[in-house]
Amino acid sequence: MHRYSYFCLRKIIKTMQRRHSSNADGAPPERTRSQTVGSETSLDEGGVFEGLKPESPSTQQLFSGLVGLPSGNVSASSFQAAGLVMGSPPVYIQMTSSSREEGPHRADSAPYLPHQPPPHRSSLLHAATPDRQGNGEDGPEDPSTPAPALSELRAVISWLQKGLPFILILLVKLCFQHKLGIAVCIGMASTFACANSTLKHQVSLREKRSVLISFWIMAFLAGNTFYLYYTFSSEELYNSLVFVNPNLAAVDFFDLMWVVGITDFVLKYFTMSLKCVVLVLPRVLLAFKSRGKFYLVIEELSQLFRALVPIQLWYKYIVGEDPSNSYLLGGVLLILYSLSKSFDVCGRVGALRKAMKMLCISQSCGVRASSQQCSEAGDVCAICQAEFRDPVILMCQHVFCDECVCLWFDCERTCPLCRSAVIETLRYWKDGTTSAHFQVY
């Protein structure tokens, strides 16, 4: 009888351990009382739990003969505390190897201890997963989250889209207020572009140039300048050409841009008129191969003068009408402007010196070619497709006319046939073009 009771108790404990392992692998740890009773009832194959029910009259008698348990100390409260009575939550008891070896000789001072259930698998996975929010180095960032710079750019674009109608309204209002100045600037820019392209084309024609077109360019530019100064004669804009302030009550930013722009365009017109004068000169007075040097000197001198004209206008604008109110700020700004302007002027002076040196010194692109070298080249210039006139041979052993190759190197720096570099630096203004740069400061 005692062995049978001990065998039943071991079977109960093993059944509970198997049930606990299956719950830890698949089922959630928390279960209701009805689910626990149902599962335990389903495992009762041989009527093992029949003796543990509260209504069983032989519960105390069943365990009264166990070794180590006095017959008079076993009560229903002890089973309820251990979780063995039906209707109470189950308690898992772990049987170690030492306890199984002792068998019926277990001491009274070593009772069975309840076993804590292991944590659920989801808890283990949660503990093993690194905290991405706490430490950014443990895990990669979420690719769906935009970068801070991209978010700010999107915010700016969104703000521009919302404020675009208001910006357009302000621009339209500003253009309407200065409609006269904008129309004059557009007209002068168009006149400059047309005259500059026509002059460049006439320079490239050399002997086939049209003197009539050259005089028409000069007359057209002079007429535009005279009409402009006559229309705005009350402002005396021509004073800025001789470093004198125009007749303006106050010089704000828009007035400064107006005077500087008009003066710059007039100086460009005057530069192109001088180039037209060089263009119409007869060949006996000035050879075509030497005219590129004069075009270069005129352009460098014009750019230097155009850089000096706005200085007095900027000084007046920076200082203002009342120097006492902004004496410190005006002084600092004047010093910064003077330093920046000095570097620009020094660079233009150096370019003018190089142009004057090139004008005074006769430069040859090659050496005189012999008749044998001309015969080997076919006695035909590859540029003008005619017989050689003053043939010269380059470093690459190609023969050309002296005048043709000089005009070629006014706008190129390589050989027309083999494209090998012949000259070191290229002078862009030797082809008769004028700089379209707007000299603001």
C-alpha cells in the first residue's frame, strides 16, 4: 500500500512536469482556472486525480502512509498550499536526482519546494533583442525613417510651395514699380548682344568685311547712348563717367544698380565703337594679323576703366547721407570694400600690362618655311585653301600662311591639323568680342 501511494505521487509529479514543459513551449504562461482543471482532467487516464478531489473521503488516508509524513499531520490545507487540491492553481514541483535516490528515507527537514516556472519564449526573445531606441549602435536604423537633413529639405520645399504665390505677387509688384528701369536694361542688353555678334563676324571676314556695317554699328551705339542720356537728362547720369556723382536726391540700392548698370553699358558701347574704328582701317595702315593685339589692348583697358567707375558710387552708398549715424559701420564697410576692390584692380592692371607687352613685341608663331617644306605640304594652306603667302612652319612641322595662322591663334591655341599645343596662353579678346560681364561693384 505504501509503495502504491508513492508510485501514484511520482506519477502525478511527472504528469505535471510534462504539462508544464508543453505550456512553456507553446501556450501562454497565464491560464484560467477552468482551463487548468480541464487540462488536468484530460490527463487523468488511470483515475489518479480521483483521490485528490476535495469530495474524496480518503484523501488523508491516501498519503498517511508515506514515509516521512506523519499520519496525523496531513490535512486538506497542506494540499491546498501545495496546489494539489482540485480548484486551486497548479504548483510545479521539481524532483532532483538526489531526492529520487533517497526514496523513502527523506528527512523531515527537507520538504518538497515549489518550482518556479521558466520564463515564456516571448520573454526570452524580448530579453535577447537589443534595445534600438536606447542604444543606436546595437541595431541599424529604421530605413523608413527619413534623415534629418532630408526632412528639413522637404520642409523647406513645402514652405516654398505654399509661399510661391505670395513670392510671385511680390515679384510682380516689384517689377511693376521698376518697369521703366527693367525695360531700359533689357533694351540695352539686346543692343549690346546684337552689336557684339555682328562685330565679331565682321572681324572674322578680314578682307571681305563690310565698312558700311562697321559704320552702322558705331552710329547705332552712339544713337542709343545719346537717346538714353537725353531721356534721363535730369538725373545727369553721364557724370558717373568722369567720377562725379549723378543728380540723385538719395542713393538707395535700386538707384545704385540703375546708375552702375547704365554706365557699364555705355562704356561697353564705347569699347565696341573703338574696335569698329580699328576694323575699318585699311590693310596698308594695319595688317589683319596685328589687329587682334589692338582688340586685346582695347578690351583690357575698357575692363580696367569699368572697374574703377563704380567706386565713388559705392562709397556714397555705403556712407549714406548722414555719416554721423553710421560712422563705425560705414568705416568698416569702406575698408572691406577697398581691400576687395584693390585685389580686383591689381589683377586687371596685370592683364593690361601683358596686353601692352604683347602689342609692343613682335611675336611669331613659327619660323620661315623653305620651298621644299612647302612642296611637301602640297603648296596649299590648310586654312585658306590657297597658295602659301609668307609660309611659316610650326613646331609640329605643319606649314601655313603667316597671316592665316596668326588669325587662327587669336581664338585657338592648338595646331589646326594635329591639335598639338603651340601657344601657352589663349587671349580671348583678340577676335573682336567684348566682355558681357556686368560690373556691379
